[in-house]
Amino acid sequence: MPHLILEHSDNLIKKTSFHALFRECHETLVRILPTELKGCKSRAIECTQSITWGMAHRIMPLFI
């Protein structure tokens, strides 16, 4: 059973249709893997605190 987890920044929520994105991903997985659409699961998790190495000047604190 494929399980997709998408972590995204809070600015994508207004611009992205996660339902359409996951539907397209599920359909692709069904074509290339031995799985059925009913076995695919997905979720999108909004991340408001993150760190990107290489952008040290924009570091935000992480929750531990």
C-alpha cells in the first residue's frame, strides 16, 4: 500500500490543490506498481517551523 506524506510550507495552502495532486500521484502509482487505487493513502502536513541548510540567514527555530 503506497502511503505519500507531503510536508509543505504554509504559503502553499492557498495555491495548491492537494486533492488533485494526490489523485494524479495515486493514478501514476497504480500504473507503475502492483497496487490498486483503493490501497493508496496520502496526507499533506503544513510546516510552519523549518530550517533549510544553505539558507542560514533565514533560519527559523525548530520545535524539539
